[in-house]
Amino acid sequence: MSAQPIHPHTEPDRVPRNAEGIAAALEGERRMEFYRELLAAAAEKAEAVLRR
């Protein structure tokens, strides 16, 4: 028995998992809210903002 998936996931992420990619995927007020939260977050909390 193999641990390999039958159909490997080969599609790239739809949104790059960085601040620029996430901001580009958002529009208007949601983008501004994202930047406000990211800039207000302490360094150790910034990753949580990106993941959310």
C-alpha cells in the first residue's frame, strides 16, 4: 500500500500566500481592512492575519 494520492494535486494556488497576493485578490473596503489589520498587527501576529 502506498501513501501517495491517486490523483496528485498539481494545480497552483489561486492566490499567492503573501500580503501582495492576498491584497490583490481583495477589493475596495476588504483590501483596506486587510492592510489595516496587517499593519496594526505585532510581528508575531502578522502570520495569523495572512492566514485569516
